[in-house]
Amino acid sequence: MESLASVVAFVHAVEQQSYVAAARVAGVSPSAIGKAVARLESRLGVRLFNRTTRSISLTEEGAVLYERYKRIIDDMDDAEATISRSRERPRGRLRVSVPHIVGHHLLMPILPIFAEQFPEIELDIDFEDKVIDLVAEGLDVVVRSGELADARLIARHLGDQHFVVCGSPDYFNRHGQPETPDDLSQHACIHFKYPSSGRLAPWAFRSPYDRVIFPRSLTFNNTDAGLRAARDGLGIAHLPVYVAEPPTRTGSLVPVLTSFMVPYGSLSLVWPSNRQLSPKVRAFVDFVVANFAARPDAFRPAPSLSR
């Protein structure tokens, strides 16, 4: 406990830039702050502050230590706040951002259940394919694909994304089915391009087919448009399994090349690390995780669609 007190005193001193101000915040005497910092320096064997008669400033070692200690204290505060607020009813406005295709195909079907279970939560949902700064935009939680590189954020894994290549029965009657990814060079291929960059999304084939360039017969920045084009017989599309599953089940799309597919990326729920996990955010996160997991088509591999 004495060690923790020294850590807290050090963090207060850094943030207030004086022992006197730190003592006022902590409710102790300035000498108590000074002694606590001195004990910490003695235990670590380094000097944490450059001191003058009028000010203090961090040494290089002190700056490193502050970043780590501040994170620990923030985590402790969040843990205590989470426990103390765990009995509160989830309520209030919840700002969510989700990619179009995930929102339409995975989130929208379960929203009626969420609204019934949490009637006091006011959902404000943005359908957005661009990567945005959720801290700057004031968002509570977002769905993102790929790896999380921002230390300000916390993520909860939803599942690996699987894709499938498929076309309509009419298209294959006219052009035949490809036997390997190399055969796609003789077919009309329907591509998705990222709205933020215009870059074409790769097709999730295993090596050595992961770098093959396929014909660009049609390109959309919307997955549902690619789905419609494939169902209308305009070519072969590369689609998330959860998008392709309903039409393959009814026979309006036929999956091909499933043994060549590999997972590509993942989906996660993400929220800022410097915000307490409020009851409304926790309710949404736990609900989405549970309901996505309950959908057999959400993250199943492509071979499961083969008939």
C-alpha cells in the first residue's frame, strides 16, 4: 500500500507540476508528497524529477514511468467505476459506427431484440465504411475489421471473416464453372473497392493464388451491389460468407472454388480505452457478441456452403 501511495503521489506531482498543488489534490501535506516521491526514487534508484526552487520537470526516466503508472491508475479507476456502475440500468444515447455490409446483414436483423431488451438506450448508428477517429468523433463503440493499431482503443474480437466466390446458375450454364482460381481469367469478375482509398479488395485465396490479378469486369464500392450483380448473372463475385449464405441456400447463387479459400481479416467491437465501460456500452457489446456467435452463418468458412 505504501508503494501504491508513492505511485499516486508521483502521478499527482507530474500532472499538477508542483508538490503543493499535488498535495491539495491528494488531500495531504506537500511534505508527504515529497517524501512519497523520494521513497519511490530510492526504491528505483533513479531520479524522476529535475527540481528547482520554483518548479519540477520530469527526467527521461520519469517520463517513461509516468506513462506506465498513469495507465495503471486509469485502469484501476475504470475497474472501480465499472463495479460501482454495474447495477445501473443501461440508458442514454449510444453512438455506434458500423460498416455498411456488417450493419445491413449482421446488425440490423438483431436490432429489434436489442430495442426490446434495452428500451432506455437511444441508438444513434452511422453506417460508414471509412476508418474514422472514434475518439475525435465522440463515438461510443464501432465495428472494425483488421488489426487494432491505436493504443487509445480496446477491442473485443467477434470472429474471423470468411469469403466465398459465387455466381448465378444462369451465369455458370453459359460460361461453365472455374476449377481453380487461375480459371477466373476467363470469367467476368465482380470486385469491391474500398470507399476510402479506391483500392480493390483482394480475393481470399490460399497461396499461390493470393496474388493473382483477376479481370475487372465490374467494380463497386458497395457489397450489396456486387451481390445483386452476381445474382443477375453479370459475373462471379467475392462475398462475405454471411452475405452469400441466404442466396446460396435458396439456389440463386452457387459457391465455387471453396477449397481454395482462406480467412481474411477479422471483425471486432472497439471502444476508447480512456472511457469507462458504461452500462449502455457493456450492454451493447455483450449483446452483439452473443448474437453474432449465435448466427451459424456469421463466421462460417466457405466450404460449409458447398452442396
